[in-house]
Amino acid sequence: MLLFAHGGPESSGGAFPPWEWHPATVHFPIAFLLGGAALDLYAWWRGRADLARAATGLLAAGTLLGLVTAATGVVAFFTAPAHTEEAHRLMYWHLGLNAAALGVFATVCLLRQRPVESGAGVRVAGLLAAALLAGGGFLGGRIVYRGGAGVDPRILAPEVR
């Protein structure tokens, strides 16, 4: 497949290597999900049903994009080049926290489709999911920035290598 083709570690161009699709897609669901959770709280506080519907749309879009990003994360897990043992250990926690967050967000989206007004429990679940997502995102940053996962060592300063 051309999208996953790359010239190996010596290559200096071409399409994304397979592990780079995850960081290229991850920002969209994070923005939609955290934005949706924040907008939902604001809508609830102000009694704005129109904003609550918009929040539901953001949460649904973020959940669907989260599934795409999860798939790219699985590809990255199996294809990312050399990284530290600590980074590899954190990958399991990253995966677990984000899978839990996506599951809770999906449940929140399903509950919000009922004709009955969503109450405090659904909004607390959205906050819980946002916290799980933030924790998983923090670990993702550590995996890359401290564990070197997916980082080409040729671009690093000599003292870092």
C-alpha cells in the first residue's frame, strides 16, 4: 500500500511510515471529545439545550474519530521502531486508559440519544472519560518525548543520542 510504504530508516522522504499515522490523527478526537465535554458542562450550567445538542455532536464525532485513531495506534504499536523498555511498558497503560475513555465516551453518546434529558450522571461520566483521555494523552507524550517511540535518531541533537 502506498500510504504505508516507506524507504526504511535510511529514507528521507516519501509517504508516512505506518507508525506516524497515529500522531497525525490523534489530535482530532482529543479536541472533539474534550471540547464536547466542556461545552456540555457549559450548556448544562446555562440551561441551553441547543448547546447540549452541539456537544452531543462533538462527542459523537470524537468517538468515531477515536476509533480511527485507535486503529492507527494498534498499527503504531506493532511497527514503531526501537524505543525504551519503559516506553513499551507505558504503551499498555496508554492503550488501556484510552480504550476506557473511548468506551465511556461511547456510552455517554448512546445515553444522550434517549428522549429523556441526560442528567448529572451522564455529565459526570463525560468528565470521567475526559480525565481518562487526558491521562492517556499524557502517557502518549511520555512514550514519544521520553521513550523515543517513533523518533528517528538522526534528527536528534548529538548530546541527546
